[in-house]
Amino acid sequence: MTLNEYLAARVATIDRVLHDWVPAETVEPQTIHRAMRYSLFAGGKRIRPVLCMAASDVVRPDAPGIADAASTLEMIHTYSLIHDDLPALDNDDLRRGQPTNHKVFGEAMAILAGDSLLTLAFQVLASLKHASAEARAQLVLELASASGTVRGMIGGQVHDIEGEGMAPTAALLDKIHRAKTGALLKASVRMGAIYAGASAHELQALSEYGEHAGLAFQIVDDILDIEASSEALGKTAGKDLHQQKITFPAVYGLAESKRMAEEERQRAHSAVAGFGTRAARLTEVADLIVDRKS
């Protein structure tokens, strides 16, 4: 199976699971369910749940119910995008090639749609049928920590907002992106490993992979904001420069940023080299993260 075929199969599985968990548009109150589904099924790459499932497969191939656990990462990610696009934050009109949630449903409903996806993620983790009570608790802790304020996604967003207009420094950049983007990507890999029952050694190796892959993802995101078009990105290009964001190109320049992305790719590969062919998909996904054009 080629990487594209693998990704298509995984995305189809995740989409089926998401369809099952998120109430249908006909369920009352209908507006909130339409808003949740509007952003959730807008065509995302599903990189985070794919990483979760690929990491799980390294430890225990085809672990029953892994797609349910993995789907919670897409719920959290989508909630963060809905809120990130709001006028009070990045004030964006375009996401995944279509009008942002608040442009369609209004700000109040967009806020509630994000809140609903956030809470549903933890409902799903608490309801996992193929995981022990201990594993469910570990997964809840992992996702909550990665999404929170201390070295988590929300904390990174706060640093990002407060950093607008400040002199771009390496220290501030690291503080923002290891939390804002890197924490959830790393958690994606760790959650897959935890679900599959990884040993301490396996969890450490996969965590290192997740850290390097997550950093590579953000570096490339920053590069694409400069080099790619809004049509290719599915969101407004050039926003980072316009809002004076702290980005890798702002701190290091484009050429050095590209070198750093390549270095993180190699470090991600090295982290899982000990797994041999079992980690082939993870190395391919690391390559995809760095080589992508959108």
C-alpha cells in the first residue's frame, strides 16, 4: 500500500468514527450540530489522528478501537481552529478553502461549536470500550495537558497573541510553538503509544519522534505562510507577517528555517529507527510533513 493509499484509508476510518460520534444535523439543537460538522468535515488532512494510529501500530498493529481515541485529536484541533479564526484572535475569513465558522454561523455559535467539540473529545475518551480504566485516565490526562495552559496549546496561543509586535527572538519563538502546535502533535503520537500499551522505552522513543515531527510541522507552516498562496493553503496567506507574528522565518530567515525543518525530519527518523520496518509509516509521515505544499 502506498502512503497516499494508507492516508486515504486512515482518513476514511477517522471520518466514519467522527460521523458516528458527532450528533447529526437533525438532532436538536440543530444549529450547533450543523456548526460543529461544518468545520469538522471541511476537508482537513487528519494528520494528528493519523499519527496516533500509526504510533499505535508500531506497538500493537490494528489495536481495536484506536480510531475512536484518535478521533478526539481532530475534535480538539478543529475546536482550536474555530476559535483561532474568531475576530478576537486571528480574525480570519477563510479556513480549509471555505468561509470560517463564525462567518457562516455567527460568533456566538462558533464559540459554542468549539466548546462542544472540546467537551465531546473527553466524552469519547471516557467511553472507550477497548481501553482499561487506567488507560482511559492516561489518555484524558495526555490530551488535557497538551491542550492546556502550561506548555500546552492554549498557553502557546497566549504567548502568540502577546508576542504580536514584539521583537522576534528564538526564546519567544520556542515558547510559542512547542506549546501551540508541537504539544498536540506530540500528544497524538503519545496517545497512540499509550493506547497500544507501549513500554516506557517505546513511549520515550515515540515521544521524541512526536517532538521533532511537531517542530518540523510548525517550521513548514511558517514557511508556507510566506511562499504559498491562499488557494493552496485553504486559508489566508501572509497573515503572520501582517500581524507581526513570531515565526521561524522572522527569527531565522527562510533559508535557515528550511534547513531546520530538514534537521527535524532527520531527528524524527532517528528517534524511531530502533523499531525498524514497524516505523515505516511514521517516517513517511515525517517526510510528508516537511515536503508538503499546503
